[in-house]
Amino acid sequence: MTLASCTAVPTTQVSQRATSQERERAPAPKPAPAPEPSRPATFAFAGELTQGGWIKGTAPGGTQSLSLDGESIDVGENGGFFVAFDRDAKPVASLIATLRSGAKVVQRLTIAPRDWQIENVNIARRRSGPSEAFMALRRPELARIQAARALDTGAAGWRQDFIWPVTGRISGRFGSQRVYRGEPGSYHSGIDITSGVSGTPFVAPADGVVVLAAKKPFTLEGNLLMIDHGMGLNSAFLHCSEILVEEGERVRQGQTIGRIGSTGRATGPHLHWSMKWNEARLDPILLTGPMR
């Protein structure tokens, strides 16, 4: 009887082949997550520490929550934040970061006063309030404005260097005010840019989301357009002759969004641009720098 010959395969060789096959079937290892960028132990920020001004920067590493004079502030990716100071802000503000450890980092901010354009007039301030007929129209408009400002769209335009929406003659400055026989009237809440021609286009000063685009003129603002830039910062453009974007639309810095007009309570074609951060009113020129 003839025996068939066979060749024995070394155990180590079989083991090596199996290991190779297992490697081919095994999924590729996942890359290790990128480490969180290191952050400073204190606040890092820059901006305009003055009435109507602002700062933006980075909160200390490990920040769990942030507040300005007791008001809660959103903290963005990698600890980014934006805060601003009202036209009548007090001389000192406190920025407080509460860390995950429970410790607090306190940053004292000195807010410089501004020399506002004040006009003293020798007439009594009008005492008669708005009529009920007017308020019947005005209340729903104010509700829409308030609701638009409360929207959180996640926009990141607050991180950008703002640009002028249009160039022209500045005919009304932020913070200017009339005083009637010693009694202050309301101050001008934005900046007026006069083009002289109705229909002149204007652009978005920074990225954002349209939160209000009036389909018909408001009683005071006329055709009103509002854009959220994120972190509680928004722009309002008043007296437009035409609005070229829709509510919910994302706009880019430099994109044409409307045309200047004189709708609402206006004496001639101009763009009234006002800005708010939460309840604080800002001076737009402190975000753009002088017009060139």
C-alpha cells in the first residue's frame, strides 16, 4: 500500500497567516480626539471699554458659566464671549467666570465716560403721551421687535470686524440728546447715514440671520430689518425703501440686504443703524471704526 505524502505546515506560520487575516478584517483604529486648546487662567479680551462700547475675548480655562454684573452671558466655542456696555453704563463692571472646580475668576472693568452731544433747548418737554389709537398699532410692533431680539440663531458674526453698511454723511450720532429746560429727553439710539438718494443699497455689516423683515412699514421705524449676529448682538436698519432678504435667511458680511429710504417717521432718505447687545445699546462706530 502506497501512502500519500503530505507536507506539514509549521504552527508558527499558520498563526502568522491568521494574525494577518485578522488584521485585514479589523477596522482601522480611530484617531485620538484632538486635545482641547489650552486656555489662559485669566480673561483675555480686547475692544472698547467705554460707554456704548464692547469687548470680546476668551474666558479662563475650565469656565462653566459667565456673568457681567450678575447677568448671565453665553460662552461660545473654546470659551469665546462678547459683552457690551450701555450708553449710560456705570464706571465699573465686574466680569465673573465660575469654573468647574467652583472657584471664581473676577475681572474688574473700568468703563470710560463719553462726552455726548447735548443740545439744551429753552422749551418745555411735551407731556402728552401717545394716543390709544397709536398704541393699538404700536403694541404688536413692539412685541415683534422684542421677540426678534430674543431669538438665538447661533450666528457667529459677532466674531468679525464689522464694516459700514453704507457710506455717506453722518447726520445723527449715537447718544446725542436734547435737554428741555433741564429735563433730558430720550437719546438717539443709533447712527444716521444720509445718502441723499432713496433706493441706495446697503449691506450686512457682519454675518448673521434675518430675524425680522417687515412686510409693511412700522409706525416709527418704517420698513424695519433686523439681523442677529449671535451672542445676543443684533443690528436694526430703519426707514428702508426696500428689504431684499427674508426672515430666517442667513446673510454674509458685505451682502446687499436692503435699500435706503424714508419710510416711517423720517424727514428724508437715510439709514438709521442701531445695535443692541441684550438690553445694552451700542455705538456702531465703535465696532466699525471711522468711515473712510
